[in-house]
Amino acid sequence: MLRNIGKKLKIVSGAMFLISVIGSIISSVCAISKRKGFSLVLTLVSLFFSYIICFVIYVFGYLYDYLAETSSTFYNIASANGNSFPDISKDNEDKDDTDVSVFYR
């Protein structure tokens, strides 16, 4: 149940959106047949908010998948490097700069 949570969140958001679209089509048909303009507007607004909510759920699923992939990539990089961080103090030295004392002789 707790495996592939990101994929499941994306599937649930798609199913929720599909159900909301079907429900809004049914309610809009009922609103048109009864000639109620307010119900039609309310149906469109609810469809818009349903889209936003499903989009947010889908984004959470995508972020979970992306962070899991990034975490495994960082783990692979760290394990390949012997679980040690590189010594950046030596890398930042300016090796190409010429000695300034040469110009003042």
C-alpha cells in the first residue's frame, strides 16, 4: 500500500478529475433542462475548483516521485565517492593567477 505513493497520487488525481467531469456534465444537463442559469454557473465554478484540487494532488505525486529519484541519485553519488565529501578548499585556489610581485620589480 505504501509503495509507489507518487504514482498512486497521480492516478487518484486523474480518477477524481474524471469523476468530477462526469458529475459536472450530468449536473449541467440537469441545469440546462430545468433552465436554471445559476446552477450552470455553479457547475462551471465547481469544475474549475475540481481541476485546481486535482492539479495540486498530481503535483504532490510528481514531487514525491522526483524527490525519490533525486534522493537515490545522490545516494549513488555518495556511495561511489566512498561516503566522503570532496575537499573544496584546494579546488578554490586560484592556480592561473600570476604572482603580482613580478610586476613590481
